[in-house]
Amino acid sequence: MKRFSYYKNSIDSILENSFKESKTFKNNLSVIMGAMKYSKILREFFTLYNEIETKKFENTDKSSQYINEALSFLKENKTKLKKVTPILDKIIEDRKELCKKSTNIIYEKIDDIIFNTKITNLNSIAESKTYLIESALNSNKKVLKKIISPKILSHVLTKNYEETYGTSLTESQKHILKNTLLMTEDTLTKEYNTTKEVTLNKINSLLAESTDESLSAKLVQVKNEITTLTQSKKSYIKVRGLLEDLK
């Protein structure tokens, strides 16, 4: 498995290098947000790599405590990344022209501690941890800001994904999401229209057979909700989930 800095740098690069093209950026953001929505552990890794890089503390004790806690979490959960890396590999491969090779020493130090745990690497791990602790100490140095920073984008990405996607998905919808993340717009249009039609026909059939007023009222409510949806990956996942529940 590739180290997480590869995925982190690649995603940052995709967002940064497509930012000036509004439509491309929105499409890339939508796909990446979908991956974040699908995988809690991806969101957590993404957030912690950001925070280890940007957080500042007034003294070594506080810095050391935070770094140790963050690294401990990452170590304990790194194997969970295997489930989502195939999706990330596909996202990056399809946008490789936007991925500019870069080096981030903070991410490399984190990787060294998390992924290179052989006993022969103990000295390197100790040095990397010391580097991270010292880097997190408050500094009065002024930092020049870019017009658009991938770190800002990725921070927004991990912190506000819930606002973009709305309420939490059900387990059924999460399963459907895995196969929806990488859909092209053409495929989405075809699948969404077909699924919407099938679902509405199923509801109409159930309404014709139903003698339960309460059930009929719920079916009408669901039908009305579906007809007001606009095409999007979120809407497709929702309709597909409803169709699965009706089976």
C-alpha cells in the first residue's frame, strides 16, 4: 500500500490545479467529497495530516502530547485505509495530469512513523517525532499566503463534507455510494433517470395494491420527494437506496 502522503499530496494537487476552472474544480471536488463521505477513516487521516502540519502550541509538553495522541490514532487505524485506497487510486489515475509531484517534509515524517515500523527504523522514528513536535511549537515567523492554498481546500473538504452531503447516509446508501463515486456525468444521467423511473413505477404499483391508509400516505410522501429531486450523485444514491428498501 502506498503511504498516505502520496494520496494527500495528490488530492491537494488535484484541487489546487483545477481551481481556476470552475466546472472542473466542482466535478473534482464532488468526486473527492464522495470518497470522504464513503470513508470515515479517510476523513480522519486527511484531517490529522492537515492538523499536524498546521497546529501550533505554546510549549513542548502540549505539542508532544498532541503529536503523540495523533500518531497513536494513525498507527492503530492505518490498516483501515486499504478499503478506500482503490477508490483513491482511480480518482488520482483519472486526473494524473493535475497531479504535480511534490514533497512535504511534515507528511513524510508522519509516514516514516506510521508506515515504517521495523525495529531497525527506531532511530529514524525518534528523529521524525522530534521534528514534528518542534514544528508544532508556536513561531512568530510570518508566512506568505498563496492566493489559493490546497491545505485550506483540503481543510474545508474534511471539516465541512457533512454540510455538502446533508444528513448521514444509511448503510444501504453507503454501499451504493461505493459504486457511484466514479460515475461520469453521462453515466449518472442514464442511471439516475432509469432508477428514478423504476422507483416511481414500483411506488405506483404498491399504491394500487395497498389497503393500508398509513402505508399509502407514506408512499405518496416518498413519491413526492422523489419527483422534486434534481439530478446529482447524492440524489441518485438516495433514490437507489429507496428502491432497495422497496424490494
